Amino acid sequence: MRTLPRSRTRQITLPRVDPGSRLFRTPLAATISAILATGALPLAAQAASPAADLPEIIVTATRRAEDIQDIPLNIAAIGGEQLTEQGIADLATLGRSVPGLYVVDQGKRTSNRIVVRGLNATSVSGPEGIGNTGGQIVSTYVGEIPLYLDLRLEDMDRVEVLMGPQGTLYGAGTLGGAIRYIPRRPEFDTTSVTLRGSGYSLSEADDIGARGGITANLPLGDLFSVRASLDYVDDPGFIDAPFLVREAGVSDPEPNFASPAAVAANLRSQEDVDYEKTVAGRIAVRARPEPGIDVNFTHYFQDMEVGSRTASSRDSIFATGAYESNTRYLEPNDRQNRLTALEITADLGFAQLTSATGYAKYTELGGRDQTDLLITLEYSYEAFPTFSAFTREEEEETTLTQEIRLVSNNTGPLSWIGGFFYNDFDGFGESREFTPEYDAYLGVSRPDSLEYISQTYEDLVEKALFGEIGYQLTDQWQVTVGARYYDYTYETQTGTDLPLLYVLCGKPCSSSVPVQDRYFYGPDDIFIDLEPASQSDSGTLFKFNTAYQFADDLMGYLTVSEGYRIGASNGLAACDPNQGQNQNVCGQPDELQYVSDSTINYEIGMRTQWFDRRLTLNGSVYFIDWQDPQLTSATAVGAQPITKNGKGAETQGFELSFNAQLTPSLSIRGSYAYTQAELTEDATALLRTFVPPGFRSTQIDVDALAGDRLPGSPEQQGTFALSYDIPVGTAWELGLDYGLTTQGDVYTRTGLRAGGEVLPGFTVHSAAATLRADAWSLSLYAQNLFDKYAYTGVRATPAYNQATVDENGDTVRVRTYYHDLLRPREVGLRFTYDFEL
């Protein structure tokens, strides 16, 4: 492709935009006109000023190194220093910093759901099980390897966030966007060491938190270099648990609270239970054996131990303090991530060849308080005066990915990208449910107290061919088209067993089966009959993009793109028709799995710079047609959360961002996003609820209707930040930073039906004062400066605020309902020290 002023990018998609379509009949048409009108602003009015230019930001989102302003798509890039300055250390804080991106923050124990542009129909609810997924609306990349990981953002070159499907540019298919973690590569020209650390306090924690790390870069001659990084997080947590049972199945979870002796005999208290201890690091070896060949071999690891949920039970029937949980057991979770990656690039002259091979292994071990779920099944568990239950869950995943990509090097008007992607995923999950001493209460023997066990095996093989072709029609006008062919096969085996029930009642436990025809389990028996299921699909996706360079610093673009997300199993065993409703948790035929869903995205945007590039102002308007959306529902037996397909939904909105260098010392930046997401067709029996008093006995199905707002993300988001630098003497500089992020309210269920609620919006402020020299950086900072108390998630609905009684007539309160919380104020001191050897 020829070197032309400010007009580059390869984006894609084929379906055309019809001016008579719904997109152009909505109120967003006015916003489109406003953005396009930006092109009419007089460039001659860009008056001179002594302020410095904004720095050029080079990204590789389009598989070529380009200035972000030359890319005709909505992309945000946050550099490594900016990540530190803004306190962006994980997905939750990243989601509050990028317009159009939202992360449902349910604490470190959970894999938080990532939502982009409102593409979410999953109810906000604390997960009953563990899992390693961000919802698959957005693909996350570590370097060149697609992998979901809430990575500690240390020693990063930058993080890139792309809005809209990217399946013609990237190996992994995506429904709505991509997040790319770009770590710093080993360097050949310097031997250096970076030390970093911080100590901090949380307003609701009893102990001090600490973070620390080291990065070393060591060249080994001209051909090899090694870079290693190691970081540790010791976060104290801030949620207290004052109602933990002392001895499972023996202690009364609700003793006589008027008697201090009864409380002390049955319950114990533990403070700051949602602590986090994480060790993360990587070692990278880079080689340049020949000119034009770059080889990077990297091993990443991250081990995270979380003590319990970040949940407040203040609004439950078993009410607590603002930062207290009413669980009977701690709910820990330990995660281990491993990724080994080999990335090779070779300049072939006519094109650059890239091979990216990744092998990832993930293991997780967690536990939950299961008491409330069993009580609400109304099988009379609560009759046992000291009844309580807990789970032990484990999950293992291995993923092998291979991407081979060619990117043209030609300098003519034609450019192209082509690639092949392969993904082989294997997963295993098991959940064991224990009801201590309940067997003795029933008059049988089951020493391990195992009441329920489920196992799921998964195997996914996905293949894809993808590519784009771009052509520079004139010096100002370019057009790009792209396509993706995908094929996947998903196989699963799922089974469950009810050992305690079958010791007591025999299998099958049904009044229609004579006792002599049932098999009664022994005290240690477990029999799991795995039931297979499978699905496969293939298809094509298209992309069209065109961009026009109105002036050197003013570009407009139009993109139409298709995205998809694969289907999967709900991890349930099929219901046994011989047992009817006398089962714990099982799936009806239409509840066992769900199929892929897809989107068609329309976007118009402008990328502009003004006043000698001291002001960057970008904006986009979009409309997304979501077909067969994957929606959250629940099983008819056991009310277990599942996913099912709806008929249709849509989302539309706009995003604006600016960055201004007002003076050489003062800069400001900000963003705003508005999203309107709703169903376009009715979803029959989408949600289940019940009519108190009672739970399962009064269960009803609830339809969601066309026009209902989708849950899980705010309609409005905004950010603002200000930075001011002051020279101190001849060698030091003082940087003053202030920022805020704000969001509107969030619906917890589609259309607020079936007991859904509104999580109020909130604003979080931050500030920092940083003293810098050539090698040193020392910062006094505060996150959540005004100690805002806000809900970021919820489990269940207020309908669960009910009580029942045990066989003695004593009250047993259901504790299902709780809220996830925003992290309280953090004030700390952090430093970095860089030195060369």
C-alpha cells in the first residue's frame, strides 16, 4: 500500500447498509449527523499554541503497527504507565475506564462477566458454581494467544480494547469485541531491572495490603534476550463473616441470639474473609536468529487464592452490617492459570508470516454454602435443627490453539490478510454437595455425607479460515472486505448421582417402583451414568469497511460486520421421567444445551485531531442486530441457572472520547458512552420466580416482552481525568492526577421482570501525587477517594427473604439474597525504581 497521509486500516464486512433500515429511522440518526458534521469544522481555525502535541499511540489491532488515529474502527489503547497512574490493575477497573465496555464486578472469587455495548441477556446473579469464562461476548488475548484470564496488569506495554466483531482479523471468533493484553517483549539493547511495590489500607479492612514485583531484562548477545517478571498481591479483604458454624451438622446455624453462650458455642466470626493472595509472573525468551525473524517463547503463570465472596447481606432477611456476609461457611476459591506460548514472525518479503501456538491449563478448586439452595427446594432439609450444607467443586481445562497468519508487505494500493485458526478445548468439572450429619438424622449411614455429585466432560474442536482484502481507491478513500469460515464440533458427557437419597430410598426412588425392585446404595457407593450430547455448526461471516480521509487529521469510516458465539451444554443430567419432580437438579430436553448466537453490527465513526494535534476527538454510532441471543433462564426442576436461546434483541448507542494537551503541563481526557439494549421479540418462559410464601411450590414462569431492557450493563458510562506536571528543582517532577468514572443504573433481570431490581449508578473518584526522577517514582494515591458504598452485583431477588421452621418450631431464615460491593477507599504509597546494569 502506498504511504498516504493518515488513511490506513483494514476492517471488514459485507452486508450493505440500507438507508431505509431501522438504524436510520432511530433517534441515533441525529447523533450520526452530528458526528459527520464534525468534518465541516474549519481546519483553519486550529490556532497555534505553545502546548505540546499529544503523543502518537502505535497499536497492532489491525495486525500492522499503526497510529491509532489511522485505524477506522472504535479502539481504545491504555499504555503501561497510564494503567499504573489510573489504578487499572484488572478487568473490573478496566471495565470502568473504557466507554462501551462494562464488567459485572462480583469480586475476585468469580469470573466476572464482560459486556460490550449492552450485549448481555444474562441476569445479574452470583454464580452457584465456579467457572473460567467472561461470558464469551468478548475475546481476550494474552499477546497473540486467545485465552480468558483476568490478568494482573504489570509490565504491560499496553492494553487494547476493540469494539465490534473481529473475526476476520483474529483467530478466535467474537460476538462483540476483543481485549488484548500486550506485555513488554524482551529487549536487546539494555540490561535493566525494575522494582515496584506498594503498601495500602482499605477503609473497611483491619490489615495493611501490599503489592510488590520485579522485572529484569537481560540480553544474551545480539541474538537472544530474556525478560522475567514476578509479582505478588496480598490484599486483606474487607468483608466480615460473623455467622460461620463451628462444627458442620452439629452447630446450630441460628442459635438463640439472646444468649451469648449459645452463640459462642455454635458460631464463630472471621474478619476480612474475601482476602486475595496472588502470585503472577512470566519468563520470556526472545531470539532473532536471522534478519526478519523474531521468535518469542513465553511462559505465564498466575495463582490466585481468594478467601470468600465479596458480598453484603445487609438487605437480606438475615440482615447484617454493610460490609458483612451471613454465610454459614466460607466460600473460598483457588485458581491456577498456566500458558505457554510460542510466537514466531518472519518477513518473507511479500508478506509477514506469524505463527502463534498456545497451550493453556487451568485448574480451580472452590466451595460454597449450599444450605439455602437445598432449603428452597422444599424437600424438608430444614426440619433437621442443625442442618447446613456445603459444596466442594473443581474444574480443569486444557486449551491448545494454533494461528497462522500472513499479512501483506506490498506498498501498492492493494493489501491483504489471511489466516487459519485451530482451537482444541477439553474440560472437566465436578461438584460435590455435602450435608453433614443429615444421614444420622434420617437414620441411615453415609459417612462422607455426600448428598449430590455431578460431573461434566467437554470437548470442543474449532477451526476457522479468515482474511481481509483492502484497496486504496484514491489517496483519500479505501475499502476493505473480509470473510470468515468457521466449523466447530462440541461434545459433552454429563451425569449426576444422589448417594444419600439412594441409601435411604433406593434407586429409582419412586413410589411407582416396588421397594424390592430398587437398588439400595451402600454407605460408600457412587454411580454416575454419563449421558452424551453433541452439537456442531459451520458457517460464514462477512465484514465491510470503508474510510475516507477528509483531511490529514480528519477521517470518517463505516463498518458492517458479523459476529458469532458458539453454543454449549448447560452441564445438567437429563431428568428421569420415572421420578417426575422428585429430583434435586436435572434438565428437560430443551434445557440441556443451547446453540450459537450471532450479531450484525453497523457502525459509523470519526477519528479527528485539532489544533496541531493537541486535541483528539473521536466518536462512533452503532446499531447491533442480535439473532438467537443466549439468554439466562432456570431449570424447571431445581431452579438451576441455565442458558437458552431467545429469538431476537438489539442494541444501539454512541461513544465519544477526547484527549487534550491544554498546556505543556496540563492535559485532560474523557469519554462518554450511551447504550440502549432491548429485546425485539418476546421470550417465552425466560425467567422463573415464585410467589411467597413458599419457593418451589409456588414457582411460576415469567415471559419477557419485546422492548424490555436487557440486564447486566448501564445505559450510560463516563470518565474524566486531569493531569498536571510541576517541575521540582532540576531533576524531579511532581505529577498531580485526578480522575473519575461514572455509570448509570443496571437492571439485574430483563425488563425488571421476575423480581429484578435496579442497581443504582455511582461515581468513583481517584487522585494521586507522584514524584518522579530519572529512575525513581514515588506516589501517594487514593482509589474510591470518597469511600462510595455501591452495589455492583446481586444474587437472587428479594422474594427469597422468607423464613421457614425446623421440627422444633424454631425459625430458619433463608440467606440466598445478597449484593456484591464496590471496593472501599484504598489509600496507599507506591514506588518504582528502574536501573540499568
